[in-house]
Amino acid sequence: MATRHFLTLLDLSPEELRYLIQRGISIKNGLKTHGPTYTPFANRTLAMIFEKSSTRTRVSFETAMAQFGGHALFLSPRDTQLGRGEPIGDTARVLAEMVDAVMIRTFSHAGLEEFAAASEVPVINALTDDYHPCQLLADVMTWTELRGSVRGRTAVWIGDGNNMCHSWINAARQFDFQLRVVCPEGYEPRQDILDAAGDRVTLHRDPMAAVEGADLVTTDVWASMGQEEEQARREADFAGFQVSEAMLDRAAGDVLFLHCLPAHRGEEISETLLDDPRAVVWQEAGNRLHAQKALIEFLMLGRVES
């Protein structure tokens, strides 16, 4: 099988993505029923390159490899020659001689693409400044578990047009649902990503109006990693964009709320929103493990019958 990479949701077909969602659910159910007895990756190794800090990403990928019977290597720039200026392509070629797959959490998406182009083993985007596709696998898996097929449904993104927003736009294309993007002027998602989604995605300014009748509402922090110096300005610019219980009351009666975490209570969400039963963020976070297991399995082994 030719080497497959997962740099954005567009790297897989809609049908392949639907398979991953169902396979993730199946793996999760099997783990609950039988424990970690399915170990297809004995003596297999995943290299994990982290240029950005992480909780959910590191724990989920490392646990996935351990429960699959394999091993995960944590690599930071200070521990590798990448931090001393080795060309990205050279590092990719070296690692491909030693490991079975590489997961990268970094800043530059172009750098990730350069790494993947030189790699003969699968490369997984665990977050760049432009996209966060692994999070969307967990998000759509959670939505599907709780509400069935997402096709034709309506989601609302409230906040910055950032990497998470870009991945939600791609998800709307690939999973065939409607997405309303709500952001202040000056914080829109990239126009080329928006244009490619066609009429599946619409841009809005009023959060309260945009959530009317929505099946799902989601958001992210107002200042992401590397934007801390913009915190005060962003708080002012995003005034009125906080997601609250009152806002969810305007959505569909069975609306779900997602957040990729970590959340800043009192900023992008109200202080008590995560205690609301409509917020399913802990299930969403846990599903990072199961969705990524399905992804790793698919990239390394191909389809597996449930």
C-alpha cells in the first residue's frame, strides 16, 4: 500500500473519513468490553515530534500506541537535531528508516508538508498553525455517537478563524453538514479555505442569531499558543462572542456543545458552561484516543473489519 499521510481532513475521502468515525466507535466499544486486548502493533514505533506543548495530544497518541502493543517516542526540538538546524527533509528520511509512523505537533504547516514529502512512512498532523484535523476526528466521532449521522445537520463555530475553524470548514465539506462561522471583523478564516467549501459554510457576525436552531455549537480560546501578547486586544475584540447557557438556549433543543480544550472559563465560555449537560467536552477529549487509534491503524494497516 502506498504511503498515506494525514495532514488535513482533505487527505482522506469522505467515505474513508466515515469509516474512521465508525471504526473509532468500534475500537472504543471493544476497549470497554474486553480491555486493551487488541494489539496489532507489537514492535511498531510511532515518533512524536512536539514543537508545541500538549496534554491531550501526547497522552492520547502515547496511550494509543501502548494499548495497541507498540511504542511511542517523545521528541522535542531540544532533544533532536531539528533543534540544531538539521534540514526537515533529512530528519524525515532518517526517522523513516527507524520508525513506522511520525506524528508532528508544530507551528508551520508548510514545514509539516515538507517533512511528509520526504517521509516514506505515514505522517500525522497533530496540530499546525493552519489545521488540527485529529481534533475534528474526535469531534465528529462524539457528535455521531450522540446524535447519529451528521450529514445535513448544522454546526456553528464561534470565535477566531484559526486552525480549528479551518478544520471545521474542511469537516463541513467532507462530512456534508452546514457550518456557520461567527467571528468579529478582522478574525475571519482564510478566504481560500472558505471559498473551497462553497455553500456549505456561511460567515456571520451575530452569535445569538447564528445559533438559532443549530444542532451543535463549538468554540476555542480567543488567543492560541503564540498569541499571548494579543490577549488584551483579543478580549476587547471578542466582547459579545462568549458562548453561554443562554446562547445554547437559542439553538435546537438537543444541541451539543464542544470545545477542543483547554478552556478559559469566563472568556470564550461562561464560567459554568462546562457543567451544563449539553456540554460533552470530556467525552470529546476522551475520543481523541479512540479516533486516533482508528487513524493510526488505517494509515499503517489499511481497513480492518470491525
